Amino acid sequence: METLLAPGGQALLLGNEAIVRGALEAGVHFISCYPGTPSSEVADTFARLKEECAEDAPAYDLEYSVNEKVALELACGASLAGAQSLCTMKHVGLNVAADPLFTSAYIGLPGGLVLLSADDPGCHSSQNEQDNRAYARFAQTPLFEPASAEEARLMTRAAFTLSRQLEQPVILRSTTRVSHLRGAVKLEPLPEKPVELAEFKREPGRFVPVPQVALKRHRVLAAQMGKARTAAEESPFNRISWPKEGGNPLGIIASGPARNYLADALHELGLEEQIAVFELGQTWPLPEKKLEAFLRDCKGVLVLEEGAALLENDLRSLANRLAASEEKGSESLAAIAGKDTGLTEFGEYSTSLVRQRLERWLANSAPDLAAKISSTQFGADRAAKGAACAESAPKEQLAARPPNLCAGCAHRAVYFAAREIFGDEAHYSSDIGCYTLGLLPPLRTADFLVCMGSSITAGSGFARASGKMVVAFIGDSTFFHSGMSGLANAVFNRHNLLLVILDNGTTAMTGHQPNPGMLQESLGSDATHLDIEAIVRALGVRHCEKVKALNLKKVQNTLKNLAQEQGVRVLIAEEPCVLYARRSLGRRRQRVASFHRQNDEARSCLAKLACPAFRMRGDALEVDHSLCGGCLVCMQVAPNAIKAKNR
Amino acid sequence: MEKPAGAKRLRIFFAGVGGQGTLTASRLLAQTALDAGVEAVGGEVHGMAQRGGVVESALLLGGWRSPRLDLGEADVLLGFEPLETLRALVYLRPGGAVFSSSDALAPLAVALGKASYPELGKIQSEVRKVASQCHFFPCRELGQKAGAVQSGNTVLLGALCASGLLAFGPDALKAAIGKYLPPKIQESNLRAVDLGVQALASAQ
């Protein structure tokens, strides 16, 4: 029996899987997504359940949309039609989807809609670490922030309930640590029969936001958020634990995943019973009454939140408002500390970081408690611990293992060809996917990158402003995501750009999700293949060539020919992702490369390709055949040193 | 969720190279702990960070809430590759325990002549400076002996479970293997547990 469909019990689940379970328990009808780390496992799990457990899985519609804006609009449409909808994306995806988010909050969504924004503090796999809690404030949506797998399940359910009740979109915000933690989850029963769709009643005065309607709906939104605030006041996810001794204690208000670090740090310091802790999990709108009471009952308050000082600023503004409205001024309110204690807005928090800042804060606001710490076991250990940490740091630089394009990856062939031909003469405009790794030496084929789809547009702008040659690289999924509009613009505005579409037939970086470029045989009967070459030509590109990416000579010659032309030129380099071909298409290349001469050509090939299957055995270069992807690009680069042989 | 009494808090750091099965091993141990009634939270990093690079995960037992380990916090370091054991040593608290494979997987930078691979003896002496106990096992060879190279990771898990550091022993690990691993790899993994237990016993 599939754990995620079990009727009860307990399971060890990934945070993202717990979100799936929560949505299933809520009776989700419709899921749309654009994949992106760390959000991808949510939709992928729904896809897997549909494929592997069709008989047992509840009925739901799932789609991989071409981008986040499209995905959110689909979910809005489904929710207008009364379906409980879930839309998943990574944090930067919400920038793309911001347009429907703002206006859907105005018109409201009868079926309910939960939007998963998976943030990435620490930039584990992202181009920025933006804090999407700001979107809840900006677009006026309720916000839930789980910190554990169990909370991920519970809050997903609660988000659906609140969304349906208020008919408003609700944001569920996870972070990399929450999406990718693994923890115990209680399984509660799944609905026995499908939840009924909410009825759509034609009401253009609500659902068609022409200016007069929009102005009216803005006020309705404010009223709905008032109700959401009341819900937050009563939410079990916003809870206070008071010290046993009572009195007028010090307090900490902690939000989202920072609550974990706080709990562990207080345990280490032995202060679990000494400080009042206000845990915020349903974090927007803020439960202002409850917070006000906390500010009055504590003698000092520290605000703990990973990322921007959003909660802290809101609390300071709340305290100012309260102080202005009473005669005694701010005397009865706790002093608020936050980022000024050295709690950074950069990167991820950790238990150590939180513990150190807590100690700093306590030293100022409660010297008696601070003194207790230094007498604990932990306090005595600390100096030794710090010294030993520094001691155990390797003295010399250890051989690094930077991420690298896989052995057998066709991107390497195209990048090698481009660098051989254009060297530093061209400027390379890169995009988002595995192929961003082209930035690493020796390939060095990424000079700038802004966001999804910007290879074409930022490349066009760079070429126009500088008059220099720009070679842009984009993958197939990114081309469908937001490359097509940029290409239409490049043709329309007569830009000068050589665009290479690296078509590996899948969304490789995030785990091989479908996109319209995927072969029909892989898409099955639920989706239709779109031909990239036909689209490029239909967008008005006159110089468009398609090559097999592993045919090095052909790639090089075509690039040279296209470089002679002016205007928008497109090379489509086709070759399935080597991992996808092996795992999903059952295609494993039958030959592998072998060095048969240890000459300069061999060494130069190693230096120019840096394929991870190359290794040294003693003084000799060899190919690790368990890693070799069989692309045989190295054989084309070094024909006198490398031969193919059967696997 | 109920808090099992008496389960000591313990933080374990796993380090390996992409494709070695580091995450699978940490999941198996997490599942073992949970079935043994020990609270467990694991932390993994997916995506770009793991392509051909270093893979790290964490398992925190006995009531910790955060899935993340910072420098000097790990009670136990499990290294599936010696260079990664050395790289991850900063995560170990002084006096912690290290269980590591002694089989090297040289990074590409070594083949490119841009870096050298440290001698195993040097790695071991660095580890001994911080750890109160450390064990290096030829996991590839032991895995092969168990029936599949990939089960080499389970040798380390077996040794850890036999060390007495955890609230459960090798039998709990075996039960989890029987419950959660695909049937065709169960036998080799069960043998790997025994080999890990034996390897630890003969080292002590």
C-alpha cells in the first residue's frame, strides 16, 4: 500500500510529501505547477500517485503548465469553477505569477486556492533569496508557514479550509529546509467521497474587474482580510508557551522555520522554562490583539524571523500605534529587539546562530539569565567546542567537487563548440536550467543571466547597446516558459542575436517533468507535443537550423554559418538528456570512450571538456566506464587519443 | 506526537558524493529510528547542489526540531567517501564519533592536476584530532562481499547501530531493511549490516 494513501497511522514524509497528504485530506480537485526546486516534489508526487496508484488515488486533475503565470491562472479558473485548487512553484516563480495573484485576491475564488511558494533562503538552487512573505502583505493574502512535516500537512489542510471559507487565495510558504526535511506525519482519513465543487454564479459585478468593480472589490478584500485576521487570532498555529514561574517574563516572537532553531537553541541553553515563546505559524494577517497582549505581558521581546525584517517592522509599527493611542505612552509595552541583535537578513539561520544572538540579547536585557547559561554544561563546553571547530578545519584547500554537467550531457558538446569558435569574442547570455553550469571553466559560456527567459531578451538588449556579438543559450522548457515572447520581440524589433536552443526533450534540472517539447511517445495521451522548429519559424525567424547536438562538426559548421548572418538566428541543438534517456526512455548508449594514447591531444581534451568520467590512474588518463555516458564527444575532440568500444 | 522517554538526543551528519546513495542511507536510518519509537527529523538538500557534487544530509534524533546541522554540532559523522569525511569534519563536535568508508572517489580536479587527493593516513590523523572514536572500513569491498557494491553504505549503518550510540541496535536496522527496501536488494543489505557489526567488533 502506498504510504501517502494509507487511511491512518504515521509515516515518515518529506515536507513536500506532507503537503500532498494535507491536500489529499482536504479533498483537492485541481493541481497546476511549474517545477522549480524546492517545490517540485509536490506536483511530482501527485503525478506519481496518479500513475502508480490510479485505482486507489482520489480523483484530481494535475497539470504541468508552461510557466507559473499560466499555472496560477489555470488554478484561478478551476477555483472559479468551484474546484479546490493547488498551485505550486518556487519563490521566483511567484514573480512571474504575481499578476494573477493580485487580481484574483480582488475578485475572490469560490472554490478556494492554495498557492505554494517554496522559498530558498541560502540560495541552494536559486538566483536570489527573496522573501515571499512580502507577497502576502503586498497582494493581501492569508499566509501559512509550516516548520515541520506534520505542520506542512496540517497547514495545507487549514489553508484550504480558510481559502474556501473566505473565497480568497491563500499562500502556503515553505523554505528549502521545510520542503526537504523528513519527519513523522500523522495520517488522518482521506475524504470518503469527492468534495463537492462550489457553484459558480454569474456575477460580472464581482468577477470582471473593470475599474468600478475593482474599486469596490478592493474594499471587499480589506473586509475579507479582517476576517482572516480574526482567524489568525484563534489559530492553533499561533500559540504562546509561558514560563512556569509566571510574572513579567522576557518573550520571543518567532515566525515560520525560525521556530525550529529557537526551540533547539532554548533546549541547549536550558532556558525552555524561563522565556515566553510566541510561535507564529499562520503569519498573515497578524493576530494583532494576541500580539498586543504579549507585548504588554512581557518585559522585553525579541523577534526571530529568517529573511527580511517584515514581522519585526510590523510589530514596531503596531507598538507605535498602540503607544500613540494611550496616555501612558509606550511604558506598558515591551521593548522590541530584532535584527539589531545581529540576526542577519542574509542566508539561512541555524541553531548555533540563533543561540549566539539569544545570548547577546540576554546579556543586555536579562544579565541574571545570561549568567545562568555560562554555568550550564553547554556554557562550559562552548569555548572548547569553538576552538576544536577551528582546529578541525582542514588547513589546506581540499580538492573541490563543484557541480558539473553530467558525463554524456549534450550541452557540453555545444558549449565546447561555441567556445572553440567564438572564444571571448562573443558575449554569452545564459538562462536557467542545468545548462547554466556552462558558466564553469573550461567551458565558460555564461557571461550574464537575469531570470527565466532572459537569455533572449537581455541578450538582445546587450547586443543593441554594445554593438557586440551575443550568443544566447536557452533550454526547451525555459523556451516554452518565457522564451517565446522574447523571441517574438527580437524578431519584431530586429535584434541581432544568435540563439542556441538546447533541446534535451525534458525539464532536466528539476527532475524530468514534462514540457511541450517532450516527445509525444513520452507525453502519452494527456498532452500534445509542440514542435520547437515550427514555432521558431512561425515567430518569423528566417535563419533557423536544427542539428544533432553530439555531432560536433555539424554543430561547429552550423554555428559558423549562422555567425555570418545578421538579425535573429536560431540553432536548435537536439539530444535527449542523458539521464532522462537512460531512466525514462530506456535508451542507454551502447558504446563508451577509451583512451588508447596518452598524448598531448588526450591531455588537452581533458582540459577542454572536463568530463566527470575522466580520471587519473597513476599517471595515465582513463575513462570511468561506469560514468561514461557514451556521447563520444571526446573522441571527436581527440580522435588520435580516444577510441570507442562496446560497453 | 508522543515523546518516547529516554531516547537521547543525537545529531548525525551524512557526507558523500552524488550517486553514492547518501540520501537513501539517511532515510533508512530515519525510518529505523521512527519505528523504534525515537523522534526523528532529517534534512536533505536536493537540486543543483547534488549534481556531481558533494551530498550532505542530517538526521537529528530524540526531539530536535531543526533539520539542519551547523559546524561543531554533529555527535556522529557518517562519511561515505574519505575526502568528504574530511571536508565534513568541521560539523563534528569534539569527542564525536566518525564512521567512514576508506574508498576514495577522486574529484575531477585531481585528474585535471589542479588538486591532490590527501593520503588516507593523513585523513585519519586529522579525524583523530577531533573524534573520540573513528572507524574506517573498506565499504566497497565489504559491499561486494555482501552481494552488491551499493550495500557498502549499509555496512557503515550496521557499524553505527552496533556502536551503542543509538537507542536501537542492528536488529532494528534489519527490520527496517525488510520493510522499506525493495525486495531484490534486501538480502545484500542484511548481509551488509552483519559485516558492519563484525567490522566494528574486530576493530575494537
